[in-house]
Amino acid sequence: MESTDANLCKHPPLLISAMRALVLSDIHGNLAALETVLERTRGEYDELWCLGDIVGYGPKPDECVALIMERAAFCVPGNHDLAVLGKLDTAHFNDMARQAILWTRSVLSPAHSNYLTQLDPVPVRKPELELMATHGSPRDPVSEYLSDLCVAKENWQLFSEKFCLVGHTHLPDIFRLWLRPAPPRAKTAQVALVEQLRAVPGQEVQLQPQAEHRVILNPGSVGQPRDKNYRAAYAILDTEHMIWGYDRTDYPVELTQGQMREARLPQVLIDRLSYGW
Ligand code: ZN
């Protein structure tokens, strides 16, 4: 845990209302993973929220966009979604990601392309839940990786909500910030304590054990996990009980890999799904 001087948070009184949201990110055209997560969480949530990168890398972009179109209360676009549309230069991507983006662009139906086009690349804000949601970070909603304490600290000052949901890193991280009264003779009235945790599958995280607590939450990736665990990642945010219910599920990886072979997607992208990197 680190401490740093800050006058970061001047909240209005709590307005949190009750809601259970299934939070999904980085599906990346992996239909078998998405369908498995939806089946496993059926009946456990009120709304589905998508943090972007529905497409890219995986073999079933149309089917994944169709499911999100039908079921998500909101979706923010990710960098791969925008690159497929030609709104982000593919020079920002490595060769294999670029090949998958170009393939996705060649197969994606006009209706699904239209859906991605109307997704606004700015954070979604829900004042009644004191929550914001974005793909990358509050500072750069499309491309910044919110992956360490340094970046988290810089981003705290750019939002005031209690909860900030992010994706993009494909890693199920939690960043917490508490404000405490500063010691005598300190230059500021409060000091901020910041920590980074890696969520553990199946272990619920209590989000608000005390007042003046803010948190950045990443549900990990449905379709291409990168924490050496191949299982599809997802989380259910319960704003009534203040619980982050992060978990993983087995899914038929070989089915997705076979579909990728048929689509002639790069072998490295096929192999990495088995290992979760
Ligand atoms: Zn992604």
C-alpha cells in the first residue's frame, strides 16, 4: 500500500441504488466463451454492461455483436472495435492483431458494423449508482492500459464517482483508494491510501468497508484472458450489498480454436487461448 497527498474526492452524499450488473469486457469474437458466461450467469443479474472489444482476435464477431446488441444495457467501444471500423489506425496494433482486425472487417455484417459505429467512445456515467464505465481509462477511454498504481493514481483525479469500471488490460485487477484525515502539520487535510489487488475467482470482494472509499474494477477478459488462466472471466457488481463477484468459467476452448483455424486466423492467436496469455 502506498500513500500520497491528495485532495481527490469531494463526493455528494451517497445515492447508490440497488442493481446487479453482469460486467463483461474484451469478448473478442469468442462466441463459445460468451455463450458459456451468459448461460452460467443466467438469472443472476438485472443488466448486462459491456466494456468494449466485442470483436478482434476471435472467429465469431457477428454472433458476439448480435448477443451484445440484444442484451446489453450499454456498451462502450474498445480499440479493436474502432480499428475494425477504420476509426483507429491499425498501425497501433501488432501484426497478428492487425491481421485479425482486417479479417474481422472483411466479414462483419453491415448491421453489426452500424451497431459498433454508434457506440460513443466516451465513458458512460450513471450518477444514480455513482459509477462510470470505460474501456481504457478515464483519461484515455480507448487506449490507455490501467494496469498499475502509477496510472491508477493519475486517473483518480479525473473522475469523482465511487466506482470506475475498466477493461482493455484483460487482467482482473482492483485498485482501491481511501481518504483519511492527514496527520498534524500536513499540507493537505486528507491523505490518500492506494492499493492494487488481483481478484481471486469465486471470492467476493466487499467494496465499501468504510466511508471515503473509491475503487477501479476490471472484470478481466471473456474471450482472451491474459493472466495464465484460460477460463473466461466475468464479474457481477451488486450495488446494494457493495459486492464485486468476480469469477471464471471453463468453456470449450477447442471449439473456438477450430473456428479460428477455419477462418485462417494466426496460429499464435489460436495457441494463446489454451494458456491464457
Ligand atoms: Zn481487448
